[in-house]
Amino acid sequence: MSTFLVLVLSLFTIAWQQDRVIARATALPQPIRASAEHVLIETTGSAAAPVITETNLKDLVAAGGRALPSRVMGRVAEVRSETPGTGIRHQWPGIYAEAAFGGDALAVAFDDPINRYRITVDDGAGPVVLITRPERRAFLISGLGPGRHEVRLDKVSQSSEPGSFLGFHVPRGGLSAPPPRPLGRQIEFVGDSDSVGYGNMAPHRDCTDEEIFQWTDTARSFAPQIARHFGADYQIMAASGIGLVRNYGPPDPGHTMMSLYPRVVFGEPSPWSGAAWRPDLLVLALGSNDFALPLGLGEQWPDETALRQDFEAHYRAFIRHLRVRNPDAFILLVALRDYGATYLAAQEAIVQTLREAGDLRVALLALPEMERTACDWHPSLKDHRSAAAQIIRFVEGRPDIWRQDRGDAVNPSP
């Protein structure tokens, strides 16, 4: 073979290899179908089932995608991600975010190895998708059909550590729209595992840790049911095992509700500002864990009488703190008769003392015993519906609860 022909063939081979490298570097990655480990389509709505794939958010934005403005409710902190848009860092249960967009597809992004989320498109007329422990992933939900859509994300699990939701995004060709407007009312719920909805979806009481995780759905606890009935935005400050002054289990004085309530993240003392949050109604369901177990060695109270006195004093102080922040709010203490006479008597004494001191916008509602057929003898879905109905009935009897300056639009659930 001539030297000239060898040279031509060599140059051709080098150029072909370079073309392969360039093509490999510039081609977008092929869609990866989302793993069933992370994604479950609960319902498809009236349309065909969506296609859900993992996507690279940087590539989506580089190709012309954009972050959507969203409305977020709950005690959260903003977090900046590597892509345009602002995410949220959270630990309390029941946080939710809403956005609106035009187009066939939507991406949701996370940095969260802990939590479970429900994505609802068009209030259930579109698909409803559960995303579990997404870690640092983004998911593209396509096949939503043309036109305008609304999307809502609900955190349905509880978590011992913070996680981050990095926002809603649309790919190139999708349109950004203003998020849904805030609702005319606000309700704040403060409680323990009952308010979280601990294991409330479970078909039996004996549950493994993973079953508790899978069968906990805060969005189906009594708190959101009440908020939906009254057309209200809501926040939930609750955690399993938490007490006002004494948690369930070994002494843990630094992590009671008195300590954690002001925070966004339990382990970080930075307080939450929440200037725009002005609840009309505060529903407090605390105290069951304070009195759940007999006093043990090393605890600061010599007997149950001392514990009750300390509980009452701190609960009154907590309510007065809430009153300073929310001078016009109605404060409703909810007590469950299941938790015993000492617990109930303490709640009654607290409300009586506050009312005698002149705070007439505080009351106690004692609920009857429940079936408690969910995980570890916690309230079931039926129990949550019953509790919600009784609290709704009480609130409906007090129309003065609602601020007139925020409107009076009630949107009862069916």
C-alpha cells in the first residue's frame, strides 16, 4: 500500500473517531424510566397514564426549560440549588407547594433520601403520583395533555432529618403561569403522632418501621381535612413521640415542643420568621406523651402531681406566647379521652385559668375514645374522619373565629 493511501486512511480513521467522541459528548441522555422503588402512580385521572422518567435538571434547563414560581405553605427555609429557581428545606410534616403551567410535561426535583411526597395534577383530574425517598433526583412527568395545568406537592411522611424539594420545572416549550392564590383562611395545628397521621393507612396495629413509613399519610390526617372543609391554608407542627415538657421514651428535654416549636429544622436553633403567617385558628393537641409512661429514674419530677403542675404551667406559658404572636386568633385545645383522667384534668385546668384571666378566645374540646386500629394503636382513617367532623362542628358554631379582612369564602369538601 502506498504511503499516500496509508496517510489518507489514517486521517479518515482519526476524523471518524473524533466524530464519535463529539456525538457521544453532545447527545442528550436517553430517558431512564423511573424506578418503581421511587415512583408509584396512584391514579391516572381522566387521561391516559403519564410517562415518568428520571431527568437531569441541568440538561433540562440548558435546553430551554425553566423553573416555575410556586406557592409554599409550611415551616420551611429557602435553599438555592445548582439550577435556576428556589427550593425549600423542611422537616415538619404536612408542607405543600403549588404551581401552575402550560404544556404536556412537568419536572419535580428533590434532594431528599428520607421522605415521601404526593404529586397531584389538576386536583386529581390528572395523574396522582407518589414519590418515595427520591434522593438527589428529578422526575419528568409527561403525557399530561396540552393546555393549562395546576400541580400540588404534599409531603405525606414525617422525618427525623431535613429534606429538600428543589421545585417545579417545565421543559422547553412549557409555559410558566402565576401560582394559585393563597386561600382566605389560615389554620395552624400543633401536636404529636396523632396530628402527623402516624400509620393511619395501616390495615392492622402491628407494623414494622417500613410499614409505618409507607402507611403514614399526613395529607389524610384530621388536620388537612379540617382545613379543606373551611377553605384554609394550614401548617402542621407535629412529631411522633413529642410532648410539651416530656417526650415519650427516655428523657429528652432539648427536643420537646417547647424547644422545637420556633424552629424550621429541629437541630438548628435559627428561628422561623413567618411574618405573613397569621392563623385565624390554632388547634393544639398536645400532652398525650407527657403522661404516657410512668416516671422513671433520672427524671426531674418526683411524682405525677409535680409533672402535672409543670405541664400546666408550661402549657399556659406556651399559649400566652402564641397569643402574643396571634392576638386575634382563636385557640382550641383538643383532648382525647383515651389518654386518661390526669391528662384531661390538666387540659381543663389550663383553659379555665386562661379564661378566668380574661382570654375568652381559648376553649377545650374533648373527643370520645377512638378505635385505634392503625399502627401501634394509633388513630385510623375512620378515627381521623371522626375527629375532623367533631372539630368542624365546633368551629362552625363559632363564626367569629374567621377574620373578615381575609374574606369569608368557604370551600367545603364533598
